[in-house]
Amino acid sequence: MDDALRLIDQLIAEHKAINEKTRSLEEVANDAGLLSNLKQAGETFVRGEISGRDDLKRLEVMFSEIDTWLNAHFNREETVLQPAVNFHGDDKLIESLKSILFEHTELRDRMLHTRRRVDELLGDSLVLSRRDAAVRDLRVHIAHSRKLVETHAARENHFFTEFRRYLSKAVRRKEKRS
């Protein structure tokens, strides 16, 4: 149970950092750089037109970094946290976590969609009119993805807090019996 509590503390700390950065995305990027990179990626297009392949290449690198961090974070929740919740939690906690983990698929799909759009723009196969539309679509997609990640992080943070409370109460009950 102590390992589960340490994991929860670690994940809460990660989400606290994410939430702090979400409040003011202009501040320094959080440890993982996820939300900040999403903001930077969106700003690449805020200027209007893509100024060239350099912006697209920068975007490609940003999303590669985002993807790597996001997958590592999600994998830790799916492979370490989920078994701990299944072992120590009650039915309500188990179902809550399943709901939260279900969102991972959508967020991964959004990152994949973004990478495909960037690849499409880098490929120079689009006619000018379609290229402009693709840039506008990508701008909207990035902004919406950032909002979804922020909302997801808030939901997870609430869950982690509840699971931590549940585990702490279980530890106290166990200590009283001993």
C-alpha cells in the first residue's frame, strides 16, 4: 500500500505542475513540457500563415516530444496505477479510473491526427487553397487538444486525491487494528 501511496503522490505532483502551468501558459513550461509545447505548437500558427518548412519542422519536433511524454505518463497510469487501484480500491474508484483511462485513447488519437496533418503539410502535396484550410484546421485542432489535455489532467488530479484519501484511511484503519 505504501508503494501505491508514493505513486499517487508522484502523479498528484505531476498533475499539480500541469495545472499550475495551465493557469498561465505563458509561464515557463512544466517539467514534462506537455501543455507548454501544445501552446507553442498552437502559436506557430497564430501568426496566420505558416512562414515555411522551419515552422512545420519545429512543430514536428514538438509533437514528437509531446507524444513521447504523454505516452510515458499514460503507460505509467495504465500499467502501475491501474493494478494498484484494482488491488486496493473499491468498485467506485475502479470504475472512475476506467473512465479516466478511456480518455487516453482519444488523446493519443488526437496526437496522431496532429502528426499526420503536419506530415501532410510538410509533404507539399496540398494545393494552396487546401493548404490554407489545413493550417486553419490544425490551429483549431491544437487549441482544442490543449483544452482536452488540461481538462483530463484536472479529472485525473481529482481522482488521485480521492484515491490517496481512500488509501490513507485504509492505512489508519489497519494501524488501529494492530
